Amino acid sequence: MAEKKTRSRPSNKKRSSPKRQPKKTPTKPSWGKRLLGLGLKCSLVGIAAVVMLGIYLDGKIQDRFSGQIWQLPGVVYGRVINLSPGSDFSLSQLRQQLDALNYQKVRTPKRPGEYSASSTRLEIIRRPFDFEDGPAPARHAMLSFADGQVGKITEVSSQQPLGLLRIEPKLLGMMESGIREQRLFLPRERFPEFLVEALITTEDREFYHHEGVSPTGILRALVANIRAGRTVQGGSTLTQQLAKNLFLTRDRTLWRKVQEAYMALILDFRYSKDKILEAYLNEVYLGQNRGEPVHGFPLGARLYFGRPISELRVDQLALLVGMVKGPSYYNPFRHPERAKTRRDLVLRLMLEQNLLTSANYDAAASRPLDIQATPTLSRPQPAYFDQLKEEIRHNVGDKYAAGEGLRIFTTLDPVSQQAIEGAVVDKVKALKGRAGNKLEAAAVIADRRSGEVRAMVGGARPGFAGFNRALNAKRPIGSLSKPAVYLTALSHPERFQLTSKIDDKPIRLEGSQGSRWQPRNYDRQYRGRVSLLTALAKSYNVPTVNLGMQLGLDEVVKTFGKLGANTENIPQVPSLLLGAFSMSPFDVTQIYQTLGSGGQRAPLTALRAVTTKEGQNLYQNWPKAERVVPQQAGWLTLYAMKQVVQQGTGRYLTRRHGNVALAGKTGTTDDNRDSWFVGIDDKEVTTVWLGRDDNQSTGLTGASGALRVYDDYLSRRGASALTLSWPANVTTVAVTQQGSQYQLNCRGEMSLPIWDIDGQFAKRCGQSDPVGWLKGLFN
């Protein structure tokens, strides 16, 4: 029988369950461990932040130091003086130029920037300079002079003759107005070693030993400040100062100091000490020039001493180093005693470091500050710079890169510029009593042969950058138009010579619309008939109109075009013969440059060359002249303009300057609104205009107004006698009147009648040419 399975019934007894273990409470880390962990995390975050900050600052530094550190303004220079045997340059004129360049007159020249002079010789050590065609070293030369010319030029060391000696140009200023910081960059090797040693000794003695930040320097400054109870010493290294000046603000905050120190460490790690020092020497702030910050020792030397830094004495270098601590506080112009005390401290530190002998220290400390009369880099020439900017735009265009430190060579003569500025200021002030307080002025001076603009004044206040009247004031030119009329006539020798007679009788011209014009002479007198020579010299109106109408207005206008005028602005009406059309002083100067050179037109220019700071040439202008009128006609017209000064409306100049041969022309417009004078000596053509912007009368004629400014200019600048070389087919003869005829004395041969009373050609001296260019001189 099978066994049955049985199920066990559940028991009513509770089953026993395993005993639960009590939960363990987790133990908290100790405060030490928690702080350690927090510190570790913060350290990691801090390290990451420091690394990130370092990467950011390093990139910022490299971006600037890998290329050009600064936006450098264009440096503008004046005229380069080229001297060679036979040059028309007197000893007194050369001395004027050297004085304008702040050369020092000494007994015996020993250093660049010095010269000595006797009555006939001048010894000079020409400064080294990077000319437009490359650098030139200093040159020691002896020059002799005779009859207003350079005689012999000799190299002193070798006693060999020199064919050319160039005198470096004057620094005129900076070009870009958008760049606030003015700076004249120099590489490290061109700084005087005394300056570098003085700077390191005074500001950062451990410069070559620390890593950008000096803990000992900071500690030393802290102790000194605690003892003094105030901040008397800073702990920043030169590297820190450079970092602050280049990248940071001047805010005195802990964050700025942290960045400053960090950047100093990066700078010192990445770059050599000389690279850092070069940047500092060119960056340090040393004051202001007309409200613009001046940075770097090279420009500071020009600002305070007017000389290159390489020529400064140890006491002058010490003054600049002393100013680093506070250019305003130690400004030698405002606080000379403070500046001298600080300078002497720098010298004493150099003595203690055995970098100066006792004798040298005593000599340097006993000197006065010996700074310029005023803190300035140069006299402002806003009118000239206007023309310069326009020529750069036209000739250089896209090749001109602002901020690249380009070097701009101009044609400005600092002696001429200073002289005309002084003449304008003084004479306008003197003439205001007659002309009123609103009297204005403008002047343009150009080289007679090359057309290079030597000086420009745009208003009665030459340094004021306002409306430039030299370029932009279009005013009626009055009698300045007359030489072009006579030139037109003399270009037809078969019809006109200087002895030709023209009517000086009342005339009335009627226009096509029924208008009438009746010109009169300024003195309201009529003389019947006068020669061309007399009519131009005396500036008679009626004979000029008669002559111009015989020639034809279109012919006269063509002559103006040949001389360089824009004929579109000259209406072909009879009044043009008396200058009833407007031109600027600059445009007038172009016309008279052509007249003054005897018919060789050279376009006026203020720009000579533009180069990069590395010496690459971007633009070069070579003066060029083109003959535009017959040589004889140009010569005779210029001769007649000499008679303006000898016996005509400009004779005041002969009384003032004796036998110096000059040419010129006065110009006066209706109601004496405009007073003009153009003066010509052997070197320059000078245009002067006086008038009022409101076009009211000044009460001044050309002779009583503008001519007086030119006279004052000559007194300051000096005049060079205008010598005219005889062209072909022009003969000097004497003409005397015999009753109704004129007699020509042919060099003592025989007296032959040449002109009858009507001015018709009859006979002449026995010359082979069919026309004969004759210049008649009335006895």
C-alpha cells in the first residue's frame, strides 16, 4: 500500500526572525580634513584662475611685443641744407641755420652739434642723421666763404676736399593728430650709457638680477614708508612700471598691483633685459607738449633742451632721469629748485656708485638747469602742415600708413618761417591802428628756382590752426596782374620793347550789354604817353589797359595759364588786366615763381620725401622746372620788376635796404580792401597779403601795408641780391630823347634814331638778329 504524503499544517507558534543590527551613524570628516579638502579645491580653482589669467596676460603682452609696440606718429623734418663749393650760401646764412638747429657755438668743436666761426671760415661737427637716402655718420668739416658763396669744404681729419656737405634738417613735429602720445623712437644701443646707468641706479638697482619683481625692493620700500609715516618710496621695478604704463591704468588698487606684478614676471620670462629696457626708455612719461603727452627720453631731450639725447651733458641726462619720479612735480620750467635738487640727488647717487668722479660731480652739480626758454618741440606751422597733408594724400595715398612712424622730409626753412612769423605778428599789430583790429594776414615763401615752399603763414596769429588764408582765401589780386600783361607784350619783340610807348590818356570801354568801364590811375593823373618800363614800374592803370586791349584779352589769359594760374577762374573782361579776379596767396606765389625765375615754372611743393622708419622710400620729389615763356621776355619782365623797387611803387625797400637788388610788385584793390606785395630776391619769392575777412577797407595800399611786412621780413632774414644773367639777344644801351625822337647810343659807335614819337621801330644798332631784344634805359 502506497504511503500517503501529508502536509504539515502551519504552526500557531511565531517563527523566530533573525535579530536586526542597529544602524551605524556615518562619521563626519574632521574639520581639518574638511578644510584641507576645501583648500585643495580652492587651490585648484585658484591655480586654474591664475593659469587662465596668465594665459590672458601673456597673450596680451605677446600681441603688443611681437610687432610694433606703439602707434608711432609720422615725424616731420624741415629742409636739408646741401652745401658744395660755389653754393650761394653765405657764412651768416649758415650760422642762422645752425642756430635754428640748436648747434652750440664753441671755441673748438669737439662733439657733434658744435661749431666755431671766424669772419671767413666755419668749422663744424655735423650730427649723425638718417637722411632720406640712408644714414650718415657725424662729419667734422671746415668751410671757407667768399663773396656770399661757399668756397672750399675740407674734411678735418683727412684734410681731403669734400664735394658735398649735408646739414641735417630740423625736427618740425609730429603728423598724426589722432595719436595722442608723442614719441621719437630710438633703439637701445643709441641711448647714452650714462642715462641707462643713472636710471637703473635711481629706479631699480637690481634690474639685471631680479625676475621682474623684487621682493627685497618691496620690503625696503615698506620699511621706508613705515618710518616716514607716508609713501616716500615705491617698490615697483622698472619692469613693473613698464607693465603699468603699457597695459594698465594708474588706479591704486590691489587688483592693479597684482596684474602689474604678474605681467612683470611674464615680461621678464619672455624677453631680454635689453628689450625691456629699450621699451621703458621709449615709453616713460616726461611731461606734455601743447597738451599732448610726451613719452620717452629721446623726445624729452628735445622738449626740455632742444637737442638730440646723444648731445646732452651728464647733468642734463640726470635731470631727465630725476623727472621720472614725477614729471609735473619736478617740472624744471615751473619748479626749477625742485628739479635742481632732484637732479643733484641723481648725480650724488652716481657718485656713490663710482659712476662719476668727484670732479665730474662737482662740475655737473654746479651747472644751472640750462633748459630751453619754453618747453616746446618746435614752433607750430599749421598753415604749412595743411599743404603738407594734401600733398601726402595726393602723392603717397594708400602707401601712407598712419601710426607706422613714417619719416616725412619737407622743404620748410625754419629760419624763413620764424622770420616771416615775426614780421607778420609785429607789423599787423603796428598796422591795426590804421586798419582796425580785424586786420588779417597771409604769406607764402617759395624758392625762386625750385618752387620748394620755404614758409607759410595762414593768419595774423601764425601758430593758430584756424582758417588758412594762405591756401583758402581767394581775394582780388589788383595790380599783381600787371606783370603778366607786360610779359605778353614783350613776348612779341617785333611789336613791343621796354622803350615802346603806350597811351596814358582817359579811356572808356563799353560792354556788349551797354555797361561802361572807365579805368583811372591811382593818382588820377594822366601823362600822355609812357614807356612800358615806366608804366609797369609806376603801376599805371590806364596804360596797362591800353596795352592789354592791343594784345587781346585771350592772349593775356593764356600767359596767366603759362605762369601757372587756373584760367577757368579768370573772366575774359577788360577789368582782368587790373586784377579784378581772385586768387589765393599760394596761387599768386606760383605765378611769381615763374616770373621770378625768368619764365621757368617749377610747381610749388612742400613735400620732398617720405620714408619708413626702416629707410624704405615711399615717395621722392625732385625739383623740376619747365620754360614756359621766351627767355628774353621773361628776363625783361623781371628787369622791369626790379625797377618797381628801384624807382616805382616799391622804392621804400631801396631806401631801407640800400643797394641790395630786389624785384617786386605792389597790389591794391578797390577801396583799399586788399593790400598785396610780392618780393623777389636771389633765393626766394615772397607773397604777402593783408586784408579783412569781412572784406571791409583796410585803408592800406600794397606799399603801405603788405610791403612793410616784407621789409620787416628782410630785416630779420637778410636779403640776397637778385642777379640776372644776361640771356642771348639782349643788349644794354642808353636811350636819350632828342626832340621828337629817341637816340640810341650803340656802345660809343654812333647815335642812330630808333623810336619816333609814335613808338614805331625806325633803326637800331648793327646787330645780326632781325628783331633785336632791346632793353632801353632812360637817362
